[in-house]
Amino acid sequence: MPANAWYQKAAAAMQSGDRAGARAILADALDEHPQEARLWHAAGKVLLELEEPGEAAHHFGKAFEFQPGNFDYAVDRAIALSAAGRHEEALGVLGRVEFQASGHAHYCSTRANAERGAGNSAAAAKWYDRALAIEPTRPKALHGRASVALERGEEDALARFDRALQRDSGNPFLWLGKAQALDVLGRTGEARQIAEQLAAQAPGWLDGLKFLCQLRLAAGEEDFAAPYREAARRVPQDPNIAADHCAKLGGADLAAEAADVAAEAQKRFPGMPYFALLEAVHAGAAGEDDRAEAIYAELPYDTPDRHLHEARHWIRRGDPSRADGLLDRSIAGEPWSINAWALRGIVWRMLDDDRREWLHQQSGLIQLAPLRDAETVLPEIVPVLHELHDGSQFPLGQSLRGGTQTRGRLFDRHEPEIGRLRAAIEATLEDYRAALPAADETHPLLRHRTAAWRIAGSWSVRLTGGGDFHTAHIHPEGIVSSALYLELPAETEGEEQRGWLELGRPPPDLRHDLPPLRTIRPEAGHLALFPSTLYHGTTPFSDARRMTVAFDVALRQGGRDGETAKP
């Protein structure tokens, strides 16, 4: 059958809503016409609609290979790669057709989206601006540029969301963005009104629920998570509402309430053992060990996550050998899970296993390093951060116990002082890397010693005394974690170690009194850097303010075995 006939047959299947049928038709078509670019492209479109972006990217790539003059095929490949979270690869594809395509709005908008996903917020703003200069009413570019303005702290973010809403007034993401922009400006009442409307109109939308609960928490409402109960009542068939409800309660130290939500969800969704696991997780965190153990004994759920959480249970029960076996099974399924390696470090210490020193106590893994150019960077950044904190809130589901945390990713912001701080931190990270032990393919950090690093999340925390502190926690999305000390209370210099950083003390829910592996007295203008597999927290203090900047180091996409690159 001619290629065009195959194409028409697949198009008819798509028009009738038969995506799976269209996929099968195009697979047969490509068997007959393996060099037909149009068929590869059509198959990519179908795969993207079937939410298989990785396969779609492959098919779009084949289309461009057979018809390299059609840069639309390259743009579609970049769209699919970004949908798969492979933003750096998308940028590589787009870079190869920039000369031919940069005068087109859809290229510029796609490039902006990939830059944003790769963490390049300034470049994202530039490419969205180019897209809008070509096509001023392009909805995706209007939305993307407004979101970038919010992330970068630009003063016109609210106006940009209003402009985007004029073009796409029914888009809930735009309304949520407008509410967030209003909240940043201190117009919290208006933000809450929008958030409540979103929850009323789309009760199962988790992004809207989370924002409304954050506003309720900031307002001091004890029952801040009540919107989840109302959402579950209105959309009883959606299990995601209960799962997110558990997460928000657990993150606020309300483990017993989270366990009860999970137990009720298990009754409504008996075919989903995940809720039994959640009940066990939160019951254990609440101290109901017998309840948790009874669930684990009957749980038909053989996953790395289940083995990880059951290991926590046996640590609480004082049986590190049993926990160690479960962690072996968890790591067999997810070899470089930060959560599992962090627990393994605790278990090896409980067992007095020699490998504990290899994991966290090699010289150079923990460093307190002076910030490069601190004498010029710090005086200008401190007042900028205080201004941001004055408009920030206590965050939902974080490790803070008191104080405020800046919104979003700090290093995405537009202020030049923040850019100079980031550059100084990147240089200091290279000093840290140079002093690490030798590369070791079996070590969760040292296996990445020469890989391409990047800064992932970034934020600032301001604690104001009165017993504020960070509870022991880890950052499972990174390989290296940090704290840059900017302002410190005088009492950190005393013998009582108030406000000091503790590394390696188990989190409170493990109920084990292992001492920290190391305590660090904070020094202004210095960075504490350590493997992300180390639990860390601060001791409470009662005097003055303490302000830090923190971030995680992650790998660049495709950088696992690549050459060393600056973060």
C-alpha cells in the first residue's frame, strides 16, 4: 500500500479516537516504508498523545534524519524530549536548527520551555520574549513568560498573568499563577479567593489544593489540610487526593492523622495496596509500631519503596540486621536511592559495620569551605535576602520548625546580586570537588566525582530564635547538600553548640539515639558541604537571627560519565 494511503488510514483512526489502532497502523506502515519521514513523524505524534514521549522523540528524530530540511521535525523532537524531562537533550536538538528556525514563534517558545526545564531561567525569558515579538498572542508563550517572571521575581509577573488570561481565560494553571503572584505581592486575600474558587471548580486538582493548604497554613489555621477532605468527598473515585493528603499531613508532623487517612483510603480502594503501605509508614512514624508491623506482615507489595519503609520499621524496633536485609533488596531495585543509602548509613553504624566509615567518614566528604569572593558577595546579598524573607512564609512539608523559607528556586531569580552569589558558590563547589577522595564506582557520591554537576534546588532560610531549628532530614534529589552561612546568632560560638549543624544524627521518627557523626560550628561566609546521603539538622537556638542559603548538587542530564563541568 502506498505511504500516503497508510497515512490516511492512520489519520482516520485518530479522528475516531482510536489511538492504539493508529499506532498499530503506523507500525505496519513503517515496516513497508522505513524511510518515509512523514510516517515517522505521524507515529511520533500518536506516541506523544499516548504519553510515551521517549518513544515519540525517537520517531521524530527518525523523521528529521530522513528529511533534515524540515526543522519542524526537530522542534517536535525537542517537545517530546522536554515532555520526557530530557531538557538538555532538547536544547542540543534545537541548537542544531537555530539558524533556520529562530525566526519562528513555535521554535522560540519550544526553546524557552526547554531552557526553563534545564534551569536556565534567564535564557527562558529571552526566548519567550522572542516568541512574543514574533507572535504577541501566542498562548503558550504568554503563559510560559508569565511563569518565568514569577519564578524570577520580576515585578510585572501579575500583569503578565492577566495578559495571558485575556487570551486563555479558562486555563486553571494561569489562575493559579495569578494567585501565586498576588500572594507574593502581599495580596493574600485575593490569592485565597482564587485558590478557593479553583478548589471548588476542580476539587481533584492537586496543584490547586496544595496552594490553598499553604495559604491556610500561613494563616495559622490548625486544620490547614481540610480542603483535601472536601475534595475526597466530591471526587471519591480519585485515589491521588488521599495520597497527597497523607503526604501533606506527614510533612507537618501529623503522622497519626496521615495513617488514618490512608486506612480510610484503603477501604475505598481495596485493590490498591499502596494505601496499606502508607498506613504502615505513617503509623510507624506516629509510634504505632504494632499497627505498622501487622500491616507489613500481610502486605502483598514487593517494591523497593516497600522494602525501604519496612527497613525504617525494623530500625525503630531495634533490629538492624533485618533492616539491613531489606535495604539490600531496596537497593537492588533502585541502586542509587539517596533515601536507601541514608538509612544504610544508620544501619551500618548500629551494626558497627566497617563500611560505615567508607560511606560517610572518608576525609574530604564533609567540608566547611570558605565562600569564594565572600568579601564582595556577602555584603550585597544579605539585604536582598532579608527583603525576600519579609514576604515569605513558613513552608508546607519542609524540615523547618519555625522561621521562613524563600519561594521557588532562589537562583532562578533576576537580581544581579543573586547571580553573583551563584557564581561564587559554583567556584567553591569546584574547590570541594578537588578535595574529595578518589573516584569510586561503588560509592553513591564518589562515583560522580568527575561527572558534570549542576545546581538543582536552591533556597534561603531565616530562623529568628525562640527555639527555631531544622529537624534531621535529607534531600533525596541531590548528590551533595549544603548550607552557606550568612548571619549567625552569637550563641553559636558557645560550648552548648546551639544552632550548630549536626550530620548523621537519625531523624526523630527512627527513635534511635545515635549521636551525630560530626557537628559543625557555623562560620559566616563559609559553606558546609556533605553527601546528600547524610541526615542533617540544626540544634535549636534562642538568640537573634540565623540566615543561610542552601542548594542541592545534581547531575547534568547525560553527565553521568561525561567530562568534568562546572555546576
